[in-house]
Amino acid sequence: MNRITQAFRAFFELLFTGKLPDNLISELGLAVRAAKPVAKPAPAVPKPSAADGALQLLGILQRDGRMLDFFLEDVSPYTDEQVGNAVRGVHAPVKETLERFFKFAPVIDGVEGTAVQAPGKDPALVKFLGNVPATPPSGGVLRHRGWQVTQVDFPAFPASQNLKLIAPAELEIE
């Protein structure tokens, strides 16, 4: 009968307190084990999404060249001269930013308007224009050299930055 009593005591102690009292442990002939230190899991590192790089680049281009301000502005009420002057203000800093983070090379390093050969068998490298036969030819007249990125030196994603915030609002205090 003693074992049944001990079983009930152990059951209800574990149910209500979550542990066995020392006297019941010794009655049952059990030994207390030292608690293993629980290792805290490493904080989850947020995995960058496909959009994060695009948002980061937009933020940098806005910060350095006010590119979004220019492209999202309705330029129809302005004269061509005014738009041209605005382009100069955007062009130089955006070009400098792109060259700081990317190295570019033409897909075909040739003179536009001259006959050239396609640079290989990869169909993504060349877009044929005009009256294209079913089997694409090996070359044609170069209308655009194309661009490819040869090197990217982009900063790491800042963990604390909200990448959807492209540029904060600016308030001047007078």
C-alpha cells in the first residue's frame, strides 16, 4: 500500500508544484541530478528578402541624388530647359553612386551602328530586333551595347534600418 500512496503523492506534487519534495525523493530512493544549464538560442538573424536589396538601392539613390524626387515629380508644366537643368542636378550624383557600388561593362564592346557577332550562345545576352528568322543569326547591326555588372561592392543590410523608409521627411526649424 505504501507504493500506491507514494505514487499518488508524487503525481499530485508534480501536478500542482512541478517538482517532488526532498523527503519523497529519498523515500523513493531517487537521486537529485544537477540541472543542466539551458543554453539560450542565438537570436534569429533576419533573412534578407528579395526586395531588400532594391529598397536599399532606392534609399541610397534618393539620399545621394534625390532620384525619386525627380522621377516622381510631374515635369509636364516645366520647360525643356528647366527639366534639362534638373537632370544635371540628378545625373552626376546618381552616376557617382552607381559607380561606387557597381562595376559595369558592355555586353558587346563595339561601335553602335556597325556589324558585330553575338558574344556567345547564351540567348539572354542579345535581343535580336527587326525581321528575326526562326533560328537567330550569329550577328547583326549593333543598336545598343547592353550592360552587365562585373562587380558589386554593396554595403551589408543594416539590421536596425527600416528598408521601406526610402527617405525620411525633412523639417526645418526656424
